[in-house]
Amino acid sequence: MNSDSDWSGKPDLTKRFVALSLVAVVVFLLLLLRLWYLQVINAERYQALSERNRIRYMPIAAPRGPIFDRDGHLLVDNRPSFGVSVMRQDVDDRDRLLERLSFHLETDRAQLEARLEAGRRFPFYRPVPLADDVSREMLERVQENSLDLHGVLIDVQPLRSYPYEDAAAHIFGYLGEVTERDLARLQGLGYRPGDFVGKTGMEQTLEDYLRGAAGQRLVEVDVLGKELRVLQVQDPVPGNKVYLTLKRDVQLAAERALRGHAGSAVALDVRTGEVLALASVPSFNPALFARGITGTEWIELLQNPRHPLQNKAIKGQYPPASTFKIVTALAALRAGVATPNTQVTCSGSFTLGNHVFRCWKRTGHGVTDMRKAMRESCDIWFYKVGLDLGIERLAEMGQEFGLGQSLGFELAGEKQGLMPTRAWKRQRMGQPWYDGETVIAAIGQGFVLTTPLQLAVMTAAVANGGALLQPQIVKRVEGWDGQVFREAQPEVIRQIDFGDGNLAAVRRSLDAAVNEPQATGRASRIEGVRVAGKTGTAQVVRLRDDKDKIVRETPYRFRDHALFVAYAPADDPEIAVAVVVEHGQSGGATAAPIARAMIEAYLGLPVSEPVAPAGHYGD
């Protein structure tokens, strides 16, 4: 039996040995195949992954280009600031990290969490910024506790700085982090999540020139993300230098003179159309956006009833009021329906049909010619002349001055205003035009709407002999090597033909409106310099008879707007100014002194405090 068993057992052992050998060979082949797959087929991929575990590319933000005024005064610069970021893959306990950073940075944890969540769209190798412009004290706390803050980085970033705080903020605009929409719009231009881009103003208009090119650092880190050494550095390229046409002292004088009001002031070089000042108040501090505006600060700006984010110089649309009488006078003279000697008796009111139109001076101006009508801003003279002229010829002159239409200004958001015609009303309202509407249009009320920039362009054209100039605010863009990328050149939109002698007659009347007795614009007088100008007071709501009483009782939002346009020196003009003060009540008392301060600053004279003198200035 034993010999049979031995004989029959040999084949079983041999079979088992062969089977096990085959299994071992197959397993070995599979291992070889896998090794070949990893080492050959995916060699580059896994090598890259391996490198990323110990080598990082750290972006270096480029300083944006500085902004200067026309004389080289620095208006917008950059300053170094400290930021706190986190590398997500190095964080071992997210909740614990946020809790500790919230304590060290004295920041609400939800805010940190929101920024970390927003960083999900960042490339994995890019740090997610959690706090900007961190104070030195907070920075020291983070550094002292760095061993418990795995993945946290401290970096230095250039941050926009504004030496004059909120001055000219509407011109500069502000920056903001790129959104998904921005990235789609800027596709192919190298923008990445987390980058900043100009959102408004010059920062937006000149983004391509101001942006610069980011650099990067190649660094080696340990398993905890701690930087061991710098392998390579590619320096960033700063943005180009931008020179605006602004004149710093005129801009600051306008901002100071407007303080406490809501409104705008614009000054132009009448020979070139270059903007010397463009102020809008109330303003905002663009530094809030540079360091990251909080939700509370943003809501305060949005809910401010005086709209500090609105650039009133190009977006504010106001009835031009009596400053429009310049247009009416020139249109009437050119059409031949009036001469400078045409006389009208102002009794304080003018009746058309069953409607009574009143002059601002209820007792009337008596016998009035064009010079007196302009000097004392008599409404009756312009009512009657405007009625004889008709809305179409009045609108034609207004449009030649660029009123009621876009001027193609470089800052985004310019409003058109409105220069009404019969066709416009029929199309817009389905109604015919009435003569009474022509009467009130002749003094710049009713449907007529203009922006302060348009009024300044109009005044410059009167001052320079009729050339309607393209307003410009970028004087030059220059590289750091001196290469000039663009430079402003005067551009004439059109030359207005007023007819022989008509413009000179109107200019003499504007001189009288400032310098003669009874002039409504006398608050703009400057000793040794002759100023020519025109006041305006735009009615917001119809007031009752006792105006002084009404002013005290009328809510701020229903009070009249104050306007003034001027140029100087009257005999050889260089600067044209337009001022609009919302609810300022009187152009002569409120707006004229602001224009005076701007002209004084332009001429290098001591700037007067724009205090309204005692007495009623009428229009």
C-alpha cells in the first residue's frame, strides 16, 4: 500500500509546483509591467508631481505704473504692504488654522473662511490671500506662532497709495480682484484668479499701460511648506508712467472750495481742451479699495444720499439754468431775431396765453438790452428772444456746443444730457411742442440737461473764438526707458460760426456780468485779473413767493442748484471753468466763489476762501 501511495503522490507534487511557478511568473510579469508603466509611460507626470512637493513657483506682483499731474507732481504711487496667504495643500487642520488666524489677525473667522473658499478657483500651486495690508503688530504675532500655522505665508505686495487721499478719486478710479466675468473678458491676456484689475476711472481706462508684468520666485520648501532656499527669481516689470493733464493746485483748490457741498467743478485749457481740474464731491478714499474694502464700508458708500461713488462731472445731468443764456444769445444774434441793442421791458413777468412766466427779480429790470440782460440775468429778455427764435434754432446752437450729446471723453460712464427738439418730444412723449416750453428752454430750464463737463467745453469754445475742443485728460504715457506710447494732441470737434461780431458782443456781456455794478457774478472777481462769466440757478421744485422763508424751510433735496461758468483772463483767455453745486441755492453766491478759487490757483495767486459775501445775488 505504501509503495502505491508514493507512486501516486509524485504527480500531484509536480503539478502543484508547476502551478505555483506559473502564478509567481505571472505576478512578477505584472509587477514588471506596472513598473514599466510607472517608470516609462508616466515618468514625466510623476516626476513633475514629485518636484511640486518640494519646489514652488511664488508669483511676484508687479507695481502698477505711477500717475502724475501735467507738471510731474506724483498723484498715485505704490507702497509696500504685508499680506498673509495660505498654501491649501500644506494645511493639516483647516478649522484650527482659521481659528488661530482669526485670533492673531483680529479678523472675523467667517471673513477668512470666505476668502479661503473663494481661493478654490486658484491654481493649487498659488497661495490664497487671506488678509491684506496687515499691521506690523499682527505680522509679528503670525511670525511668532508660525510653527502652529502650517501652510501660512507672509508676503510683501505693492499697494496703491494716494498722497492726497480722496482728491481726484473719481479720475483715478479703483482696483478690484478679477471676477469670473473679468477673466472671461480678459482671456488670453495672462490674468489669473487673485490678480487685481482696474475697475473704474483711469485705472480701468489705462489698465494695459498701468498693469505691468508679474514676476515669480522658484523656491524649495520642506514637507511642512517652510521655505528652504530660493532657486530662481524673475523680477516683475512695473507698469508705465502716466501723466495726466490735471494741474494739481487747481484740482486741490476745487476740492477744497467744494468741501461741504455735493457737486462738481471742471477747468479746461481753452487753447487745447486739456482738463486742468475735474472735481466731484463728496468723494471716497480709493485706498479703501486698494487694501480691500469691507462690506460695511461698501454699504456706507452705496447708501450715502449724496452718492460719493458717482463722478458728477461727467455723470451728473443738471438744467444749465441761466448759464444757457449764452447759447440763447448767440443763437438769436446769428438768426437775426435780436441784436445787442434789442430792448425789452422787464416788469418782472411775461404772459404767454394763460400762463405767466416770472423773472427771478420780481420787481423787474425795466428797459433791458442784451448786455444788461446778461449782466443782471434778466429772464424776460431771454423769454421773448427765445420765443422769437424757436426751439429748433435754439437746439441747433446748443448741439453745436456739444450740449445733449456724448463728447467721447476718456473716462467711462459719460452721460449725454438732453437738448430737446420738437421731434424728440413727439417721439419720446407722443405730444407736440408748446411755445411755453421754448420760453423756459431759453433760460436753460424745462427739458434741457447738461453735464458740468459739457458746460466747461461750451465755455472754452466761447473763450477761444468758437473752436469746440475734444476734452482730454491723458497728457502722456511713458515707459521707464523714456519711450512715449501716447501723447495728447489738441483736437477740434468743430468750428462754430457765430456770424460777424456776435461772439464779441456776447463776450463783452459776460465781462459785464462779472465786473460791472449790479453784476450777478461779481463774487468771482479777482484783483488784477479780468474774469468773464455767467451765473445760473436751476430750479429743482417750484417755490412760493417768499423765497428767503422757503429756503429756510425747504428740505435740502428740493433747493435750487447753483451754477457758474467763467473764463480768464477775459482779454486773452487761458482757463475755462464750470461749477455746479447741488442745492447750492444761488449761482452768484455759492458757485462763483468756487470758480474764483480755481482761477486763482491756476494763475498762481493766493487762493481766497470761497465764502459767499453778504447780500442776495439773484440768479
